[in-house]
Amino acid sequence: MFCLAECCGEVLLVTRPKRHYQGRFHVFRWKYGEQEWDRIASLGGCTLFLANYRFAGCLGPHHRGVRGDCIYYTTPGLLRVHCLVDETVTEQIINYPIGKVPMEFCQSVWVFPSKC
């Protein structure tokens, strides 16, 4: 699995071995001057959000309730947070109000409320 992302003006490549359901993410930043990808272990406090393993958004540092240097993503019934700094993955069960949701209705959507 891989996807392109943009975060705080940087072009990023996010990869994860698909064969490992809980495989670790690797993030690379495009170095314009050298025309190559450079692997990074920090997002400078920013946070990436993936929906169906595609880029959905980026929040800059210092947002309450959101861990910096992490990738937030969902799998059916679970919210996962992958920390790039210490390579940990935390999980939280998603309790849907109607019980188990059929797979065809499990589209991830992230909502970013305005801080204005």
C-alpha cells in the first residue's frame, strides 16, 4: 500500500506492507533539490489522516485531542493510531449505534471542524 500526501507544504509518500494487517507505516519526504525520497521518523508534530488507506488530510502541530507525529486510520470496527516516533500502534474499538455495519457501508470519512 502506498499513497501520496501533502502536509505543511511537504510532499510525502506513505507506505505500508499490505500483507501485514498491522504492518508499520513508513513515511518519505520528497527532497526537491536532490530529486529523491528521504525517509522520515517525525512529521514535525503534524498528524496524517488516511481513509481507506488514501490520504484524507493533515493537521499541523498542537491540536487538542490529536497526537502529533502519528497516522490515524481505520479498519472495519477499529480506529488505529500509528506513532512514527516510537513505532507503536494503539487501537480503539468503534461502537456503531446500530451494531455491526456491513462492509459495503464502511467508508471512512474524517471531519475537521474549523478552529475559528
